[in-house]
Amino acid sequence: MFWGVLCALLVFSGIWAVWFALGAFAQRQAVSDAYVKMNHQAELSSLRVRRDEAHRRAVDLSRRRLAADQRCVAGVVIVAHGSTYSDLGTVGNPVNCSGGYADRPLR
């Protein structure tokens, strides 16, 4: 009788140890999966932010690009209509430029 109870206790403790180990493994796996999912979501979010920022910069550049009748002369945007030339902006605050782009949005 004693040996039967002892064997039953040993078997039960072995089963309990295996069950506990499997539970701990499953918990570690769940935590690992959660971290992987969070990292993936963070990467997607970062990618979206970079894409949106690049799009915003492209839109800003397109709004600052000089039109066909506009020229950058001595760092100031000049509008040419036939033989008439005028600068963009207000008196004392002309629209500055560099290359083919103004320093602020034109459209």
C-alpha cells in the first residue's frame, strides 16, 4: 500500500512538473508573440510616418516650385508677363527663391 501511494505521488508530481513547465513555456511564447506583434506594429507605424512625411515634403516642394512665367532673379521671384516684369510678394517682403523654388508656398 505504501509503495503504491508513493508511486502515485511521484507520478502526480511528475505530471504537475510537466504541466507547470508547459504552462511557463506557453506563457513565454505568448509574451514573445506579443513583442513580435508590437515590433511589427511599431515598424508599420514608423513606415507610415516616414511615408506621410515624404508625401508632405513632396507636396510642399510642388507648392514652392516656380511656374513657367516665374523666374528666380537675384534671389527674388520675378513674374514675367510679356515685356512686363513684377516681383511676387508685398512691398518690403518679396518672395525669395533659390534655383527653381520659392522660400514659401506659392499655391
